[in-house]
Amino acid sequence: MEAATNIFSSSIYSWYEKHGRKDLPWRKNITPYSVWISEIMLQQTQVKTVIPFYERFMKKFPDLNAISDASEEEILALWTGLGFYRRAKNIFAAKEIVKKNFDNNFPSTFDELVSLPGIGKSTAGAILSIAYKKSFPILDANVKRVISRHDKVDVSEKKSDNKLWQLSDLYTPNKKIFEYTQGIMDVGATVCSIKKPTCIECPVSKTCKTAFEEIKVIRKSKKEKPQREIFFKLAHSNNKFLLFKKNSKSFWESLWVPYEDEGIKNDKIFKKPLKRNQQKFNHALSHLDLMITIEIFEYKKPFKISTNREHQWICRDEIKNYGLPKPIKHIIDNHV
DNA sequence: GACTCGTGGAA
DNA sequence: TTTCCAAGAGT
């Protein structure tokens, strides 16, 4: 068993040295902080999507010192369009804890890392192995796919994650941990791809229990995604936009959106506009299909409204300093 | 353990 | 076109 696991891990890290994706932006100037930011951004998000967000983020906040006094709003602003906005709020909360409890030194132990909001077992493993070169396993979607195929683990079974964590732990080597961790993710992302794995190029195909097998597509039970209608009123005047900070525990929490009609009573906080028009479109979230209606009102000048919802007239040039959902940002940029 | 939480790449 | 799902974590 010992020898077999050695062959697995050494095959992976040897492969990495030849074929790894070493040009990714988070694989240059590696620090615990940079690994942390990249790992959070990469949660459930494809590499290609993350790259521009990561570069923008690191340009503004290149290190822990630079981000230590940042507001949650500044961090959310850099997250606009990336999705899963809780991650940005968690980065803010985590760096506050690092400042307060760790004297602004990034933690380097597993227990300390997983105590930070947004860092779970796999992200902690990635930070420990990539930034600190400590031998810890990860289990992201790539590793899950590589190992489940290699050892023929049925991922549709309820407790398959437990077995996969055991195997990931078993294969994780003590030496070359950096190259191994990066390597197994790269194998999963490039060679052991979802639909058409190229087993001929795989470093562990000799021991893989499903190498060169046909990938059968498993149809999951298709359950209807719930639909929800939401109605916004977007007031603007002289290139300023009246936006409200969402405080619901639902989606887009803490992001800035137009006035949301609750539909209970017909709110009359908007006076008669100079012009008005309407946009209707669908927008898919991960768990909801939104049908969005935005009424757009133009006014001669900004006006005060009476509401206890947090709100602000925000200049077009200042919008970039606020966190907005993608479709709202799009409307303001392209249709007003 | 099942939901919630965004957006877009890829086929 | 629709469908799947991505460097997961929190509740």
C-alpha cells in the first residue's frame, strides 16, 4: 500500500514539473495571503472567470497589510460580477480576525485557518500545502474527480466524500507537497476532464480503475428551479443613481440595488419623473430563476426620500466603489 | 444532510 | 438551446 501511494503521488508531482499550469497569476509571487485570496475566489468558480478578478483584487490589495484597513464595501466592490458574495464578506471578517487575534500575521496551522470565516477543510489544505509547504490534503472538484475515477468511488453515494477525503489524505505525500497539490488539481482540470478525459496523457492511468472507460452521463433527477419575480424602481438624475443596500438574508445580501417593490403596498416614494421606461429580463441564480422588472425613472435633480432602508445617490463614476449584482451593474452601464 | 449562495464556461 | 457544474463553505 505504501509503495502504491508513493507511485501515485510521485507520478503526479513529476507530471506537474513538466506539464503544470505555472503561468496562472496566483502561481507567481506566492504568499499565504495570495493563496488565500485566490482559493476563496476559486471556490465553485472556474479559473478563466477568476483571473481578471484576482488581478484587479491584488492590484488594489497586494498583501495583508494593504487590506487590513479596507472596508467591507471596498472588498464587495471588487467582487461585483463574481458571485457568491458571502465570500467577500468572509474575507473582510477574516482579515479583521487576523488583525485582532493574530497581530496581522496570517495563520499557519490547520485549526487556526479553519477557524476563519470562509476557510473550510479544503481551502485550509490548499493554503497549508501551497503557501506553507506543509503536508495537508485537499478535496476540490478536481481532486474529487481524479481520485473517484482512479479508485472507482461512486460519488453519487451519500457518504462518498468521507472515503474521498481518506484517499486524498492517503495519497498526499510528505515531500514535494507543493508540486503534488498543484499537480493533482491540474490533472483534474486538464487531463482528467469532466466529459472527455485524455487518459493517454494521464500520469496515473496505469493504476486507474476506470482509465480509458467510457464516461457515462448520469442524468440527475430534474427538479424545477423555483421562479421568483422581483420589481425594481431605478431613479436617476444627472448621472446619479438612487441605490439601496440589501439587508435581507437572502441572495445579494449587502449589495446595492434599485428600490425594491415589496408589492405589499404601492409605494409612492417616487415623484413624477421626466421620463420613464421599463426593462424586463430573466436572470438565473444557482437556486432561483429571477424574472426581473426594472422601471427606470429620470428626474431633473436628485431628491430626498423618506425610508429607513439604507440608500444613497451614487454618481456613475463612483459605482465601481460599491458592490452590485451583475444584472444591475449591466443595466446601469448599458441601458441608462 | 439538504439548502443556500452567482455567474458564466463549455458542449 | 439547454444543461451541467466549477480550486466549497455555512447553516
